[in-house]
Amino acid sequence: MKVGVIGGGAWGTALAQVAAAQGEPVLLWAREAEVVTSVNSDHENKLFLPGLRLAQSIRATSDIGALGACEALLAVTPAQHMRSVLAGAPAIRGPLILCAKGIEEGSGSLLHSIAREVCPHAEVMVLSGPTFAHEVAAGLPTALTLAATDQPLAEQVRARLAQPAFRLYLSDDVAGAEVGGAIKNVLAIACGVVEGRGLGQNARAALIARGFAEMTRFGLAAGARRETLAGLCGLGDLVLTCSSTSSRNYSLGVGLGQGRPAADLLTDRRTVAEGAFTAPVLHRLAQERGIDMPIVAAVATLLAGHASVDAVLESLLSRPPRAEAQ
């Protein structure tokens, strides 16, 4: 199974490294000419994953049409560009594995819905879980969820990608795998705010727990299963991204907590903090569906610059008491 990777950022490069672990050829598509040159000439992605020697069987290209020779594609392009990139990619009838996390701003759609619309003949899957690209690329132990409706084909994909230190657990809950990955980005921003404002570890732990309750409420309403949200692609990913400055979303939240304007923080970034795009659309969807998500609402308010950190915190802390299960 020849694998192609759509997206030459850190995560796409790390997944290419995994797919090439046994010397198999992997084609990596990147927009950036310097990435293509660096990978092909120096076997390193100096722009997004410097210092890591890449497998010689990885070849990079800026011609997305070249991916037509691949039997399976890993789509790692940022969520807000997924529709346009897939529309420009060659038609695929095999596995199309979505590795980005987010919700499309305009439509409010999860990425698997977009992929099925744009690539109707592909078998859409979702790969999600607690992962930092540099650790995966370095071969450190990692476990993820691979969600697909076609389980026999998912077994083939797992056999092609899995390594002793890259464990894949199968699920047929595609929506659940996506919901967890999208919402945890927003909650990671909130946890970063707690850190940046110096509110302590107790507050962060409480926020993770209450944030997980919000994730569960939204996920169940979207057709996800509770056990999926409690697994690697939900709770597992939430814990990771809410506790490390290696998370772009957490780092964004730290800056917000320190009083820096969201616009300045986002302008400074070469890589995308998907939670900044997901928060407003998630807040809108929650309101439309009558789902109580006060932490998500608070993050959306901060990102929009509609209130200060102190005002948002006061609003959260003044909410009336309620039963924990609600």
C-alpha cells in the first residue's frame, strides 16, 4: 500500500516518517518550496521539524497531482483548508485518513463530512489521539485511535502504519474520534489561560474535568459514543494538550492569560492553533443546539476580544452551583 501525505508541516512529516519506517516509499506533498527542497536534498524538514533525519524513502513534491499514484492518503492539512485541498487532490477510491482536528468555520461541519462530500469514492477514516509531532517522529511510544466504518480496510491500514511504538486502536465511531480532537483544542486554550494567569494546578485540573463534561455533552448530541470520548482521541488527547507548552493551543492560551491580545498572538505564529478557529464555530453550534458549554463560550469571548480575562473568569466563577453530572 503506497502511502501519500497531504501536508508538509511537523505532523505530516512525522506521519511520513512513521509510514516509511520499514523503508517503504512515501510521497509527501507540501506547499512550501523550501520544505520540498529540504526533504529531497537533505532528508530533513528544516522549516517545521528541524534536527530530525528523515527516511531516505520519503520523497517530497509540490505537485499535488503526483499523489494520484498513491493507494492511501493521510490528509494533514489544517482543518480550515481541508475542503479546498481535497478538492484539488487526485480522486481516491482507497483509504483517505484525516489527521487534522477542527470544525469548518463556515459550514460548521466536521472534517469527515467534508471529505465524504468532496471525495465521494474514498473510504474516509480518522486518525486521532494524544500526539506531539516531534515525539512521534523520534519514535517515542504513542497510541492513537483509527476510526472507520469499514473495519476490514481499517485493519489493512493499521497493518501498514502500526509500529511497536506507534500503536493504533480501531473504532467505528468516526464522529466521536473527530469531536474529541476538535474540542480538546479549545479546552487547551482555556487551560493555557489558567497557566498564564497563575491560577494554579487545582484550577487547571477542575477545568479539564469540566471541559471533558462539555466535550461529552456536545459529542453525544453529535452522535458520538461516550466510550470513544473517554478514550485516546478524547480524554487522552485532552490531558496531553492541556498540560504542555508543546501544544500550540495551550501556548496561545498562556499568552491570553498574560493579557496579550489574541490578534497579536495569532499573527506571531507560523503554525496553526486550530482551537482559535474552532472556538467561535463550536460556540455557535452549541447555542443553536441548546448545549451548555460555558468554557467554550469563555474562550470564544476572549479570542474575539469582547471581554478581559478577569471579566471572563468572574463570569465563570459566578455561575450558580449545579449537580456534577449535569
